[in-house]
Amino acid sequence: MSIEISNVTKTFDSFQALKDINLTINTGELVALLGPSGSGKTTLLRIIAGLETPDQGNIIFDGEDNTEKSAQDRKVGFVFQHYALFKHMTVFENIAFGLKVRPSKHRPSKEAIQQKVQELLSLVKMEELAKRYPAQLSGGQRQRIALARALAVEPRVLLLDEPFGALDAKVRKDLRRWLRKLHDEYPITSVFVTHDQEEALDVADRIVILNQGKIEQIGTPEEVYDNPVNPFVYHFLGNFNLFHGRVHNGKVELGSLKLDVPEHAGTKNKEIVSFFRPHDIDISLEAGGRDDIEAEILFIRAVGPIVNLELKRLENGDYIEAEISKEVYRKLDLKEKQKVYVKPRDFKVFIPEDYVI
């Protein structure tokens, strides 16, 4: 089931939640709607579901316009952040509910319902818990049951609204892995909302990054992380270091630091912002050239395989975050208050006047 969102706009009173959204989701794809609070991601999900009506635009499933159809007629499965399980029903009864309340002419037989629920319990690895009540389950188990209940009615599209937001970090990570594996085995077209960048990067086939009701970028996790199209996306996806400077004819000057940026070969003497990730940094004990930054180590956190460093740029006092392997850390024998030389391996340059952050 493909989904086409065409020119969708939505306003609540004086607040414009969505502005001319255009997006195509392919059959069997798992797409994340990612953005900060108020970016419009949940509104878009509810419009796809039929729980909200756009002021303008169309929602098209497999070439058929569903804009005026109710949520029930769209045959979507919806999984909420807080499970929404029926407390007085067992796990089995919760999963079977959507099948049992169908009109009599569309309702499966008791035997068919029994078989379907058993299949779903097996799919979510919960066969032994069929007779338990929601209060007897962990948060992760409840969310798996909520997902099984959504799948029981054989929806054409599966929609998930912050499905792991109410769970602790360890359970969220386990469920992300489980959802990815489940989607590989049961490839229903799925859209999920999250504000958790790691979650989107870990699970989704593609990520749609929203900000203030507009789409900033669409792409695979690798595309949006490695090639952000503007400063907002760079800001939003992971940690970064930010320097201000100027660019002229393909050369960037960040104080005494000079870098080649051939993609800006035609730019004449403009202010820029330069970003680089903490893991895209080389550290040495001796200066190597004009693209080195002289810095002092302020703080070292050497827990686990990655060592995190906080440094101060000696030229102007700017702070720099770096991530290096423990092997490099031990080889260099780094100490706090030590002077080192920092060199960015990969960086992005943006001209602020071209973007609104």
C-alpha cells in the first residue's frame, strides 16, 4: 500500500501546523516522521489516519483518494504511545477485540479469530502470556500487545505515534530492534512519529525531518545524517561543533584556521557557519599545518570504548567536543590541561542568509 500526501496544509485557529506538505511513501516502507515538538509530525500522522481533516490537499492510498474517508474506512492500524489497552481484558481478548466487534457479515468465526490471535502472539513472541491482564505486563510487553492488536484487523497501513516514548532507554532500544525485525517479516507500509533522532536513524528506511510545519529533508538515515541540507538538520541530528567564519573563492577562514571548500568556489567574501561532528576529528600532539586548531584539553571522560574530550580553542576560547577511540587515547597518553592540535576530517559549510534556523 503506497501513500501519497499531496499539498497538505492544516491550521488550528491561528497556528499553522502544516504548510504544503508533499510526500510519497512506498509500499512496504517504514518511514519515520522526525522533528521537535510543534513541528507538525503528529498532525500529519493523524491526517494520514483520518483522525484530522486537512484544510487543503489530498491523502491517496494506492492511487485512491482517501481524503474524505473516515479512519475506519481507511483500514489503518494505530499504535499510541500509552498502549491504550483494555485493562479488564486479557492479552488474548485485547488482540481479538477488533475482530470481534466487526459487523456480523464481516466478522470471522471463533475458530478463525482464535487462529489469528495465536499467529500474532507468536509473531510478537508473547504466546505464554495470552491469559494475563495488562497490569501484569511490563511496559515493553504492553506495547508489543498494542502492536499485535493493531495488526489483528489486517490494516492496509500501520501508524505509530511515539510508540516507545513511555519506556525506559534499555527497553526502547530492545523494542527498536524488535520492530525492525518484525517489519522485515511482516512488511506492511508503516509510518511512525518520533522526536528521538537515534530511534529514527536506527529503525527507519527513510526519515522525513519536519520543522515548523514544513519538510526540511527526506532521505535514508545515512543521507540525512551525512549530508544535511541545511543548518537545522545538522543541529537536530546528533552532536556538533560550530565555528563562524568567512568564505571567499573556495577558501574558508575560521580565525587562523583555513580550509578548502571547492563547492563554494564562486562565493565572494560571505559569512558562513561551519559544522563538524565530534567523531570527525583527528587529534595530535604536534602541529601539522594550517588546518590544525590549537586547543587545550579541559575534560576527559574515558568510560567505554569511546573517549569523550572537551577542549578549548586557544585562539578564541571556543569549546570543541571530540570523540576518539580508547586505543588512540592511550597511544597519545592524553591528560587534562594538555595542549593538543585538532583537525576536522569532515565538515559542512552553510551561508546563514540562505537558511532560517
